[in-house]
Amino acid sequence: MTGLDELDRDPARPAATRPGTADPVKALLHRHRELCERAVDPLEIAAGLEAHGVTDRTAARFRHRDVFSLAEELYARIPRDHDAPGPSATAAPEIRVGWIALTLLPGALGVASVTALRLTHGQTRLYAVAVGVLAVALAARAVLRRGPLGAARPPAPGTATWTCWLIGYAVLGDGLLHTAIAGGPDGPPTGAVDGDWPLTVAPVLALTLACAPGAWGAGLFTARARRGLATSRGLEDFTASVRPLLFGVLALFLCALAVLLSLCATALDEPFTPFEVLSLGALLFLARLLALHGFTRAPKVVLVAAVLAQAAAPATVFAARLPGCGALATPVESLVAAWGPAAVPALTCGAAALTLLIHATRTLPRASAHVRPQAPLQGDPT
């Protein structure tokens, strides 16, 4: 299929047609026949045209008020073997007991793992931690493969690794940075809150419990956006309806995460660090939401940047111990002295989440982002 560059060169012409062709829509149908033939309804054609750069202004050159009206004519012109429509691209996902229970599983296993961590000692604690981490990881993997968080295409290679780093830093990073500034650590973390290298498990426990509201929020966003795609009569109207929906779903998720973090911090008698956890939660939620709609490269790039920024903080503190390198630790030490160790992940994840939010407000309001793809469109629109 070729694009519509020729059609957009001269705004005064209603369409660029081949010699002898009096029907501009027929010429457009010829260019995008594959898209029109595999579409199960006009909405898929509208989304595909929008992905190829067709706007409502372009549709006006074909004597249509908007892209949706143009797509309806293209869909009607394709001969079909049967009149029964296929599965609607705007159908809301079914709410099933199975995936609801699945979204609750990581949180339940997280609570069990933290309980085992607090009740065991010595080598038994090590075994309990290993089993708990493995169980939670497998449950989270299952959640990300099924239900509202299950993406049609796999994430970019390495995304899971960088995500694990960010979660691991939430457990170990603050304690390591504080101990490093104080001259340590003298050994590996023991799991004790008052140890030389303390662990903070409340943030991760809150994140595992937040898998459920995150999945429900993603499902709500997908269903409402596809419903808006079915009822909108123009790309501008659809875009205007999706952006508030994105902000609303993100706000609901962060409110749920804040409540869960408050409960976990109180139950475990750990510091309440809302900015660190909410920024990390927003980053992970937006990265997954973009991946669900086919945008996989941008989340990976942003996650890598956040990881590198976090790793640089303790690295500069340790590097400052070398002769003549004492000034390297000054920025991090000043930041920690003013705001505490949690300021480092709060700033890095906050900046990364803001970057993804800006990217999401530009990409997720596209109509092409809300149709279940049967075949990938040309290119990855990240």
C-alpha cells in the first residue's frame, strides 16, 4: 500500500486520481484495498487511514465530512461473502472471574512473602525470600500475559529487566544510598529494618497489591476509548474525549496506590514515601498502557534512562572514595541531606513518568491505537 502524500500536495484538488478515473474514492480504495478487505467494520478502516496520515481535512477532499464517514463508504464498497459482522473492534472486554482473581494473586502472594520474611530468621529467611520473589514474579508475569494487561505484541527486549531493576531499587536502593553516604555498607542486607543495610518492602508490597486496580484501570481505559471510537464523528472529537479519560484513569490508579501504600507502611511500621512510590507506579502503569496499544519502544527507552539515573546516584558516592574524586558525591549528598534518600527515585521516576505521560497524550488519542490489530500496520508509531 502506498501513502497519501500525493493527495496532500495540492489542497485545492479534491483527490489525486489516475487518468480517466472520475471517482476519487475508488482511487483511494485501490491504494488501501488490503486494509479495507481485512477490516471487520468501518472503524478499523478509519483507524488505518488515520495511521497513514488521513485527517478530517483530507476526507473533505473526498466529499466526506470526516474520516469515519469516508471509512464507511470504503467498507461498503468492498464485496463480502456474508453480511454478518465479525467481532467488533470496539467491543468492551468481558469481565471474567478468572482474570479478576488473577490480578489479585500478586498482591496475595506479596502479603504471604512479607509475612514469611518477618517471621523467619537466618537461612530460613533466605529461602523464604527466594520463594516469595519467584512466586510474585510468576504471578505478575501471568497478569501481564492475560486479561486487561495482556499486550497483543511482546514488549521490547530488555523491558522486563529494567522494570525489575526499578522494583529492586525500591527495596534496596534507599538503604544502600543512605549506608553508602555514611561510609558503608559492611556486608549484604540482612532483611532487618534496623540493620546496616535496611530493606523497605512496603513500596513493593503496595505495587503488587496495585496490580488489581492497574488492570481494572487499563481495562476501563480500553473499553471507554473503543466505545468513544464507535460514537465519535470526527478525529478531533475522539482525541478530545480520550485525553481526559487517560488523565482520569491514571489519577484513579495513583489514588488507589496511595491508599495501599499508606496501609502497607502502617502495617509494616516503615516510612511513608508517597512521592517515590507514586512516581514509580505512574511510570510502570504508563509504560504498560502504551505497550498494550502497540507502543513498545518509547517505554523501554524511558525505563533505561530512569535506571541509569538511579544507578548513577550510589555509583558517584562510591566513586567519591577514590583519591581526588570527593566532589563527585556532592550533588547526591546535598539532595539526600535535604530530602532524604527517597528523593533520588522520586526525581528519576517522576521525570520518566512525565515523559511517558506527554508521549501518551500524543499517541493514545489516535484512533489507530484502539483497534485490535489483525495485522501490524507499517512501522511502530513510537
